Amino acid sequence: MAILSSPVAIHLLADNADLIAPIGELRWREWGHAPDPEDLD
């Protein structure tokens, strides 16, 4: 049986500043819970 592998690419979040806010919101929605604030503001 042959094992096929594809290349792995790693990009720094700091190099993609336009993704910082959306990823921050995604993480907040995943991990934010009471008594944490319910709004990002």
C-alpha cells in the first residue's frame, strides 16, 4: 500500500493582517462563555 502525502504550508497570521479580526472572533465564539462577555465590544 502506497502512502501519498501532500505538502504542508504554514503561514503566519501576522503576515495576513486582514484575517486577525475574523480569526479572533471565531476563537471568541468557540471559547467565550459565561461569565465572559457575550459581545466583542
